Amino acid sequence: MQAPTAENFSAETILWTRRWSEKLISFRISRPADFRFTPGQFARLGLAQDSGKIWRAYSMVSAPWDEYLEFFSILVPDGQFTSRLKQLQVGDTLLLDQKPNGFFTADRLPDGCELWLLATGTGLAPYLSILQQPELWARFEHIVLVHAVREAGDLAYTDEIAALRQHPLWAAYGHKLRYVPVVTRDAPHGMLNARIPALIEDGRLEAAAGLTLTPEHSRFMICGNPKMVADTFRTLLQRGYSLSRLKTPGQIVLENGW
Ligand SMILES: Cc1cc2nc3c(=O)[nH]c(=O)nc-3n(C[C@H](O)[C@H](O)[C@H](O)COP(=O)(O)OP(=O)(O)OC[C@H]3O[C@@H](n4cnc5c(N)ncnc54)[C@H](O)[C@@H]3O)c2cc1C
Ligand SMILES: NC(=O)c1ccc[n+]([C@@H]2O[C@H](COP(=O)([O-])OP(=O)(O)OC[C@H]3O[C@@H](n4cnc5c(N)ncnc54)[C@H](OP(=O)(O)O)[C@@H]3O)[C@@H](O)[C@H]2O)c1
């Protein structure tokens, strides 16, 4: 990833951290007043080290109106960035590239009846911000959030997802959200336990959501493990869906999680 130049980043303060498990953490940093983003976009966060600065992309979790920026991160053993991130505490500094980036936004999809938000791991992050847009709740009749993880302990943000349904700004539409957790290793009894493409192919995802997939009505956002993104995209292509582009609207937008 291209490093921002010295003029275009700010030093921000870590305000809050939450450790979900050995390998997952969330944190908030102070937000410059002029840092404006569209939900689904990512920020570049930086850390100073002896050999210069190291930058990594992170999707915003927080709402555009929150006074802070929240992020949800994997902790990769020996990861260049996250092994340092893991040690940071409230009051420490993180660098923030001034400009948000990316095109993984719901406005790239044409209207439809059902919006499927498909994530593995920290690919959940952009959806937590995307789901904070009142207009999104009005646009679709159903919104299905699918979060696939290795182990049940990786299912972060379950309380926050449940609370989204009660939000006063879209309370009238709260019933539209269906949350479908998937655990691929040692799944608790009754929980979906296969990879997303397989769940699409054998009809279990539709059954879990109580909805039918059709190119006419279904729209998809896909984010997470790049292999999952590629495999899910291929599965949907074979079923007659296509990538949504500016000049040729389709049913799918996607983003690789690394
Ligand atoms: C557009 C974009 C948005 C991103 N948003 C997020 C985000 O919101 N949260 C987040 O944790 N990461 C996100 N990433 C990945 C992030 O930039 C870092 O790669 C990650 O935090 C690990 O950094 P690292 O230097 O420790 O390890 P790296 O050297 O960057 O990665 C080492 C290896 O760890 C694995 N890996 C990297 N990221 C992940 C991940 N998120 N989940 C599982 N395995 C991973 C891969 O196998 C990778 O090869 C995003 C990447 C891109 C391109
Ligand atoms: N700090 C620690 O203690 C610790 C411990 C363990 C791992 N890690 C790190 O965590 C990272 C893994 O994180 P993660 O579990 O969030 O991410 P992940 O490996 O991407 O797994 C997340 C989900 O994506 C699924 N998936 C993977 N490939 C897929 C594909 N081609 N199609 C559909 N689904 C697919 C996985 O299913 P499957 O289960 O079937 O693969 C799993 O359900 C690694 O980088 C590892 O180094 C850290």
C-alpha cells in the first residue's frame, strides 16, 4: 500500500479498546473534524517505527456522525502492524491518513428487495457502519447480515447488531434485519457450519434467512478473506448475478479484506 506523504496525516489518540479474544480487538481513536467518510470506506492507519512509518487499511466501524473513529482488527501473530497494535493502550498515538478511501458503499447497488451483507472475520467491520445509514433501512425490504467465522468466540459485535434493530432513527424498519452467524470449525449445535459459497449452493443460506435468491430482487455486498470473496463471487456469477459498475449496474459489490 502506498504510504501517505508527511503532509497528509494527523496524530490521533486511542480513546478506547475492547479485546474480544486472543486474535480480535476493537479500538477507537479521536476523529479530526474534517475527516468525513461514507460508510463502507476505509482509513489508512499508521505507526511510527525506527525504519519509518508502517501503514495499514482499516474499514470504519463507526457511524459518520460519531465523534470518534472505531475499527475492528485481527491480531496476526508476527503481523508487522498488528503485533504492535496489540500493545497499544488508551492515550497512545496512531497516525491517520487525512483522506478516507474506497468504493465499497451501498450506493453502488441499484435498488432491490433484499440486501445480503456477506462477511468473514473482520470483513464485518464495514457493515457495522453501513447499517448506520437511515436511508439503507428504507431502501430494502430485507437486510441479511451473514458473519462467517472459524470459531464461535470470533462472533464479535452480536449485542451491537441486536441493538441496531432498536435504533430510534430507523426503529420502524428494525424488523428488516436478519443476522445469520456461521461458524466453520466446531460450530455450536444448530448453527450453520459451512463456508458461504457452499451455503449458497446448497440453499442453506436462503433457508436460514427465510428468503429466496433472485437476480431481480437480491443485492450483495461481499467482504473478508480474499479467497472467500473470489469463491462467493464465482458462485454468484454462475447463478446469473454480475458485478455492479457505474455504467452497467449489477447485483454485487465486493472488497478484499487484505
Ligand atoms: C481495503 C482494506 C480494508 C481492510 N480493513 C481491515 C479491517 O477493518 N480490519 C482488519 O483487521 N484488517 C483490515 N484490513 C487488513 C489490514 O490492513 C492488515 O493487513 C491487518 O490488520 C494485518 O496487518 P499486519 O501488518 O499485522 O499483517 P499483514 O502483514 O498485513 O498480514 C499478514 C497476513 O495476515 C492475514 N490477514 C491480514 N489481515 C487479515 C484480516 N483482517 N483477517 C484475517 N487475516 C488477515 C493474511 O494472511 C496476511 O497475509 C484491510 C485491508 C484492506 C486492503
Ligand atoms: N492471535 C492469535 O492468537 C491467532 C490465532 C489464530 C489465528 N490467528 C490469525 O488470524 C488470521 C485468521 O483470522 P480469521 O479466522 O478471522 O480469518 P479467516 O482465516 O479468513 O477465516 C474466517 C472465515 O472465513 C472462512 N473462509 C476461509 N477461506 C474461505 C473461502 N475460500 N471461501 C469461503 N470461506 C472461507 C473460514 O472458513 P474455514 O474455517 O473453513 O477456513 C472462516 O469461517 C490468520 O492470519 C491467523 O494468523 C491469530
